[in-house]
Amino acid sequence: MKSKQYSPNETVAWRNLEALAQDSTKTTIADLFKSETDRAEKMSVEIGGIVLDFSKNLVSQDVLSELMALVDESNLETHRDAMFAGESINSTEDRAVLHAALRAEPEDANTPQEKERNRLVKTQLDHVREVSEKIRSGGWQGSTGKSITDIVNIGIGGSDLGPKLACNGLAEFAHPDIDIHFISNVDGAEILTTLAKLNPETTLITVASKTFTTQETLLNAKTAINWFETKLGLSSAQSSPHFIALTANRDNAVSYGIPESQILEFAEWVGGRYSLWSSIGLSIAISIGFERFSDMLAGAREMDLHFRTAPIDQNMPVIMAVLGIWYTNFLNAQSSAVIPYCERLLLLPSYLQQLDMESNGKSTTLEGEPVSYNTGPILWGQTGTNGQHAFFQLLHQGTRLVPIDFIAAVNDNLSNKEHHRVLLGNMLGQSSALMMGQPAPKNQPYRFYEGNKPSNTLLMNSLSAKNFGALVALYEHKVFVQGSLWNINSFDQWGVELGKKMANELLDAEHSDGNLDPSTKRLFNHIDSNSL
Ligand code: F6P
């Protein structure tokens, strides 16, 4: 990858944006609407089944132009092309970043390398199709010859959040006779209470782990093996029809005792937090069927093509990314909120927390220097209308700037007209109130709504598998653009290593005394002497 020397805060656009940020306090979003009569039409883009309205942002057309100039001065185009070409853009792990190849069609592959990759992905996804269809049709049987009624996906981080989000989000299409459960936390109460409700004869465990080394996942898998032994008297080899591995590390899964034919592989170049499109998504394919799983991939591919080809000022991921940069780096926002007005997308904020904060929670540049500007914001959220009765008070009258993404589906087959109108009316009412504000009545300063609170609104036609895929890919690319503009590596996660190491050292009695800080040592002793 031949990138030019680049530091975002040394660009002309950055300096111009700093000057514009000084002026921005003089204007409100409401004023901008008054002076730009076509603002709502102009600041809206549509791709596939998703519309983004970004007119309720605290940006003038001058700010937008400078944000686009910042993109022009960056290495975004080079980085984007290098990612899609399969270069090792994850430099600290010397790895390509090719989750988009999981949703590519044969016609997207031009070079011999791309064609080979396409064939590999097809073989791996064919395996997902074959296994998911066998389970869905009742053809996959447990050790006593019964069909599967319950899947327990054991995995954490990307091996949990994506499949869990998709299975919940696409519940409209769920198989009527198969329930999917997700166990991620090493907190034993989770797996033990879940298993206690299930019939081992009809339960299948999918052990989802890219590395097949993750402590939480392997301990939970061991507990599941013990459960089959206690309940059905099965040795670990005999319980094998109840286990499938989803991994990029075949050898570790084999050593763990999973039969080769029950290991569904994916490639090393799929990052954990980008892996729902791979065999890690088996639970999704079991739940909604492989055809709909393919629709999800098709929606993501549509977003990939849009991201690769649309001009930057019409490019949905680029627009959302630069707006985030405006708030983070120029208006000093510390966090951003995602508020889906759809209870089935309850897990979207958690999913995006990993995607965004594990990707862009970095402070070292691609050249290994400390950054001299803020990077990824704290992402949080909850569904509306529930959030309205919890934290919206702070959004309306608190002292902090929190840009928001409102997300909803225009149509919902699982709801009815009355509920859905009220739900969407609430979303639009909130975004409008946050932007417009209201003066305080006489002698009631506590009823003052400052307004001028920015938001995006994303409207899907419906929460179809295709639109869901496009929505997730939109955020993947948004995070990529921001990482590129901040000149950081969005694809490693070294920050999570130290805590893991310390936990392991602490659990190892030999090391637990010597190296611990006094506070941790005291707490550890307290636990030891008080545990029953
Ligand atoms: O939290 C670190 C991490 O490596 C994530 O990036 C990943 O999704 C998760 O752990 C689980 O890893 P694995 O799929 O290898 O078990």
C-alpha cells in the first residue's frame, strides 16, 4: 500500500474546520434550515432499502465541503482499495482484512487471487448451507436419534455479538421449532441456567471461536461436555453429534475432539468483529434459513459496491464518518448514541460498541506515533421508546453534546399499524424536539429546551435480511473511514491483551502473590477468605 505522508491535523482542511468550528456556535440547525430551503432533500441519500437523512446535523454546507476536503487530503481511497485488494492493511498483525470477500459474487473477482478466494468462500459457505439445512430439516440427530430443537452458540465478542444481533433482529423469519441460545460470559450462572432448561438429546452446541483459544469459550464448552456426560452418560467422543466448531483454527478444534466433518472453517483474514458473514453465522443460517442468510450477504454487498463507487459526498458510510469526525474532533463530543426504534434491534448498540470501540479505540498512528487528536468516541444506546423514559432527559437538557443515530423500519410485519405509527411518531418527535428546542415559559427556566442537538435518521423499508446486512455493512465502512482519516489501524485489538494476561496470572496461584498491586492483592485475598 503506497500511502502518502499524512496526519489529519496537519491538513489544510483540518485548519479550516477548526476555524469553522469557532463560528458554528453562531448558527443553529434551525437557522440552517431557514437559509437552505432544500436542505432536507439535499442532505439525504438512499441506497437499496435504506435512506439516510443527515440534514439534522450541526453542519453548514461550508463545513460539509471542508469535511469532504479532509477526505480528499487523506489516504482513504488508497486504504479502501488496499482493503478490497486483500493487502495486509492490518499491519500490526500482518493480516489482510477481507470480510467483504465473504459477500462478494463471482463477478466481483477479477484477479486469479480473487477468484481463488471466491472459490474458498463458496466452499466454506456451502458447508454452512449443508449443515444448516440438515439441522433445519430435522436430518441432524443427536446421540439418541432425535432431531435438534435447541442450538446453544458458545462464543464471545465477534463470535457472539453478530450472530446474536442477527438472530434477534431477524426474528420475524426464525425457524418455528428451533430455538437459538447464546452463551458468551464465563459467568457460570449463564450456561448452567440455560442448559438446565434444555433437553440434552435435542441440543446442539456450536463452539464459535476464531482462534479456538479463548478462555471463556473453552470453559463454557467444557461445561457443556460435562453436561452431556452427566445427563446422557456420554463420553466426550460419544457426545460429538452434539458439537460443531466454527473456527479459523482447524487444528485446535481437532485437538479439542471435534470431528473434522463438524468443523466449519473460515479464513484468517476475517476479523473476529467482522465474522457474522462467515461460518460464525451458522446460527443465523439455522434460524432464518440459508436463502435469507444469503440475502443478508447480498445487502452487505450492495453497501460494499456503494462504498467503493459512490462519489464521497453521496457516499453513505463516508458521510456518516465525517459527521462523526466533526463532532469528535471539532465540537468536542465525547460520545455518540445509537437509538433503534425497533425492539428487535436492542442489541445493535452492544454490537456497534465492539465494532466501533474495539476498532477505533486507539492512540497510536499507523507510523507508531502517539496521536495528537481524539479518536473513536464512546458509543452507547438503547431502543426507543424505552430510552425516552431513561436517558433522554440528559439528551434534551443535559450539558453534553451527544450526536445520535436514530434507526427504524418503515414497515413491520410483526407489529400493527397503530403501534407502529406511535413508535415512528415518537422517533420523529424526539429528533425534531432535540433539534428545534423550545424557549422557557416565563419564570420557568427549568422548562428551557436549548435544541440544536444533532442527529442522523436511518430509515429501512423493512427489517428484511437484505436491509439488515446493508445496515451492518454501513457501520463497518463508517468505522473504516474514520480509522483511515485518524490514521490508525482499525483492525487490531492489542488493548484487550494486558487484562487477559493479568487475569491468567492472578488465577495461577504461583504468581498471584508477588506481582499484584496492593489493592488487587487485598481484594483477591478477600474473595479467597470469604468464598464458601
Ligand atoms: O476481545 C478480543 C477478541 O479477540 C475479539 O476481537 C474477538 O471477537 C473475541 O476476542 C473472541 O475471539 P475468538 O473468536 O477467537 O474466540
